[in-house]
Amino acid sequence: MCVATNIVRHRLFEALLDINPRAMRQTGDSERSGSDSSDANFDPTEDEISSHTPQTLPQNSRAYDKLTVFQAAPLVWKDEDDNLHAVETLDFDREREILTESMKEARRTKGNEVELKFETANTERLGAFLAASETQVLHFTCHGIPNHLAIEDGTGGAQFLSADDLRDFMSAGGGKLLFVFVSACYSRTAGEAFLEAGVPHVVCCKHDEPLMDLAAQEFSRNFYLALACGMNLRRSFELGKKGVNVCPQIPNAKEETGKFLLLPEDGNHDVPIFFTKPQSRSYDGVKPSYSPRIIPQPPEVFVGREMEIYEVLQNLQHSRLVRLKGCPGSGKAGVAAAVARYVSGREGTYSLFDQVIWLPLIYAASRDELSSIFTELVAILQDDRLAFGLHHRSDYCNVYGTVLEALHQSKALLVIDAKGFLDMQSITKLSIFLQDLFQSTSHVRVLLIEHDIDIPVGNNVIESDVAIEPLDFEATATLFGRLCPFVSDRPRCRRVRTPRQLSNILVPEEKSDIKLSTQRNSLSKRCVDIFKMMGEGIPSNVHLCARAMTPEEYDSLIEKGEQIEYNSDCKTRVECEVQLKKLGEAQQVATDGKDFKKAKEIQDALDELERHRDTLPKLNELCHMASNLEGDLDKSVQQKKFTVSEKINEQLDLLNKQIEMEREALLKYGLKEVDDTESNPDSITTRGRLESEILKLHTELECSVRRRDFPACQCIQERIDAYSNHRTSLPFEEELSSKILALNEDLQNAIAAREL
């Protein structure tokens, strides 16, 4: 955090306390030294804040209290059709850091101590918390949608808790909470549910507004620091909002500030939250256990892998070996690290595993005997001795015996990065060890990061593969935006100051989940070019492109992003027609706004699309062609010309596929199956043409009946009925001939009368 921001925070804190400013030694030192330390936040003296300390406790005692923080990080959610959708990961590590820093600062300046306890937000842990009733202050961080909060279901998925469910759940718990902070988007209804359950004070977000992560973090930092220093709830709430308002990293800070609510809105919030009654320092419950073995962190900027993490976790439910596969630079090790940390951060709530071990070890404490054994094991597997006779080596037998003794009853997850096993001998020894491990244990599971070479483990274990593919379009743009210095460090474009704004310019909403590696045909040339400029979705390439991009290349990227999005290589006429309509509307908007440069650009796109449309037959033309081919097929079969029949049948298959694509496009865009004459039967002005159209429709109807395409039959029959009704208004040829003769006779009579 920049020094200027810290100075503003310090002055803000003083203003709210209504005290005289004192020398900001720490802030001044930071400014002179160029330090970026967050310890330079607010530094009020004990005397300065004594007037705001709750009077419930004696002034000479050190105040102590507790805060329970529930965090929910589901990876995916299921829609009504059981389709999976990724859930964007919140930065819980940063939230932990901010809350911990705030409590340390309060303890340093005032001597007040607030103990933090972090929990995984699922129904089991919430129930245990409410039953214990050990704390009266609850902080709840999760994703929110209107009228629901997304907590975890215990397997990596989302469980949506409605406001009514939340109210009933809290009421049944019988706990006596004093205050709840619901840090989630659209959380007003959840906040009101807490009020209805008997909680007197709640902070939440407006029910119709999303909330920026950074805004929530900045609010929490200042809000909890003020509460822990003894300030009352109302003043702490105002301090939290003002902290958001002055943060230079938050676009539209005033708008974000207005999203925070203190409920009930007409309530008396001039009350302390912490230190209102004596608290015991004993703290029961599940706390993250200390592990002497280090699990590596995923990359600092890690986005777009929620689906892959969930897929790994689901595969580990039924497979003892899960292999991570993917091209170089795809981020296999990052996904494995994310899986390992997701599991290890839920000890006591994720029942499949009781410990996570990463091999080769990153670091191990000297007192941890098992770590030393694993270090010896990896050294044996990687040495240059032959794999043949490994079971006869005493060092391997001794080490493996110790490992087996430690793991034979354990539900451990071993994450093994095969990158360190470079030659065939070490790969073979690793294979032998894995086979021994699976044969000698019942619950140990292995997540194996493979690099080009498969490592066999025999046929006695269930295994599965998870492919780590390049990122989709939106994740690529987000990763690029967080890494590129022209977006965040020194914004080069006014309209692009955050990664999300960059993604909004570059990525069409309907193309956000497309991957260049497997769905290139679904992308326009504009999208393909943008994808390539950002590294084609391969994380290592995205890093390189973001850091190596020149200012001129970045300008070109933005310029391309602002181009009109259209696909000049539509596979169906329906899609082409839809794009033409959208572009026509966009051109009208540009013309009305006198943006003639953009209107000209749209016209060029319209011209290209219209030329392409002319190459795509209409759906009724395709059906007519298919009907003719079916007639030819029947004829060739009757004549026993089977070679010809085979060729006609192949052509018919291609035509039917194209017909199916057109109908799927109609369904996708919510359109009806129409042609030029269906929309207006009156446009046919001759009985002969009408009879011809009705004859073609009867042929199509017979074709659809043979295909058992009954929806198409219904549609065609309706068109036949419409044409038949219109036919009654058109005269027969004999009637027209009689009228012509009569008119000719009238004409001759008129000429004769004129001559007389």
C-alpha cells in the first residue's frame, strides 16, 4: 500500500476520534525511506482513544475478546440441468492478512487483544459454532446472489442458503450473537435474516449491488481496527466507509462506499461490540494444524482454474491415482498446489484426507522424522543407480518400511511432481514405489503431476486423468490484465484501469468461456487475434506476453478490442442474419450519435457479412434439396445403381447435418423456422407460384414424416394451410382469360366510340 494512502488513513482516523494530531513518526519515516509497509496505518495513543473504550471492563485491565470468521470458497455451482459453472475464487489469504494486521495494530496501540478464529463456511461448522455460543461477533465472507448466500457443500461445490433458511438456521442454533458482518454481494436480505433471528446489529451490502473485493477488504481493515481500539459500532462503520472512499486503488470509490449498510437503519448503534463482557482465553474448536512440511503456493496471480480443481477433487473421491496432464506451461503444478492447499485448509471438514504431503519436499522442519524419511526416499528414487533390484537395496527397504508404518492407516494425499524424475531409471523407481504404496495401503491417494512421460503403476489401482487445458477467453484476459503494467501500475488507457475493465473490452460476453485450443472455429478473426496477442491462454505464455508487451502493442490490443465483434465465417445462415441485424442496430446508434467513423467500420462489416450470407442457402432451400435427393436416392435404389445410391446418401447426410445446424441456430437465438414467403403469404400474387410453393411444401412434409421430425411437420402443415387460405383469393387462369377478353372487347368498343 502506498505511503500517501497510509497518511490519508492516519488523518482520517484522527478526524473521527476528534483528537489533536500528533507527530506521525512511523508514517514520516516510511515516506522518507520509500517504505510500502502497511504498519504505517493508524497509530493513536492509548490516551487518545481511552475516551472511546467501553466502560463495562475496568480501565486498568487488558481487554480481550474473540472474532470468528467464516469463509466459503466453493469451486463450482450446478444449474437446474446439472451443468457445472465455475465460481470465481475470493482472496481469502488477503482477508486473513488484513484482519490479523488490524488486530495486531489494536494490540500494539491500545493493548486490546482480539483473538481470530477462521472457519470453513458449511452447515456442519456453522451448526457447531452456534451450538458452542463462545463468541458474540461473527464475520461471514462468501459469494452472494440475490436472496442467497453461497456456502460450501463439503466436496468443493456450492450450497445456496436462502435468507429464510439462514434465519431458521440461526434461530434454531439458539446463540446470542451481538454483531454479524456479511461480507458478500447482494447481502441485504441475508442481513435482514440475521436481524429476524435476533442479532441486534448487522453490516451487509445492498441487495441489488455487487461489491468489489478490494472495497470489502479496505472497509474491513479500517472497521475492525476501530472496533478493536474500543470505538463504538456507528463510528467504526463510518471509519470503514471513509477508508474505502479515500483508497486510490478503488475506481468509483464513492459508489462502492454507498453499498455498505448498517442494519437496522433506525437502530441505536452507538454501542461497543468488543470487550463488553469478560472472555475466557481457552478456545475450543478446529484450528488449522501446524504442518512441518511446506505446501507450495500457487502462482501469485492464479485465475480460471476452479473447474479443474473441482474435477481433481471429484476424481480423488473414487480414484487412488489422479494424473495431471497438459502441455508445457499450462500450469499443472499450480493446479496441484491449489488442490493441496484447498484440502489442507479444510482439515477437520474435508473427511477424505487427514494430511497432505508434497514430494519432493519444499522444506521440512528438522524435528519432523517423517519429513526426513521422505527426503531420503526421494534421494533414493532420484539417484543414478539402476532400478533393477530396488527391492533388494537395504536403504530402500528401511525407508519404505518407515513410510509404510506412518501411512498404512493414514488418509494421506501425496502430491508428487514428476519433474524431478528426469531419466528412465528414476522414473522406473518412482513407478515401483507407487506400486508398493498402493499394494500396502488402503486409503492413501496420489496426485501425480506428469511431464511428457507416463509413469505406469500396474493394473491393481483405479486411476483417472485430468487434462489441464489452456485458459478460456475471459480468464486469459483477466490474467493478462493483472500482469500487464499498462493496466494497473500505470494505466495507459482511461477506459481500462482494472483487469475487469480490460476483459469487458476484449471479450464478448457470449464468448467468455471459449478456449482457443479446442474451439477456434467458434471465434471471430478479431477474437483469435486478441487471444494470440495475450498468449493463447497458456499461462506461461500469458505471463511473457503481459510483461514483454510494448506500449505500441498494448495500444494495438485496445484498438482491436474496440473493433466491432462479428464472425465473418458463420456456419449457418441464421447466425449470419442475426449478426446482420445486430450490426444494423449498432450502425444506427453510431449514426444517431454522429460517430461516422464507427458507422463506416460497421458498414464494412455489413458488406462482408452480406457477401458471406449469399453463399449460405436458406433452410427451406436446404429442405427442398434434401427432398430432391431423397427422390433421386429412391430412384437409384429401384434401378439397383448402388454406387450412385451411396454417393447420393453421403450428400444427403451432409445436407441433413446442415439442416440440423440451421435448426439448432434457430433454437439458440429463439427464432421460428421461416422463409421469405412465410412471414407474408400475401406477397405471392400469382396462383401458379402459390401452387408451386404448396407442392414443394407437400414434398418437404413427406420428407419430414419419413424422418419422424414431427415439429417440422407441424410447422410445414401450418404454412400449407396459410397458403391454401390465400389461394382462395387468387383467380384461376380461365377467370383471368375471361376478364382479359372482356377488357379487350371494352377497349375495342371505346376505340370505336372515339372514332365516331
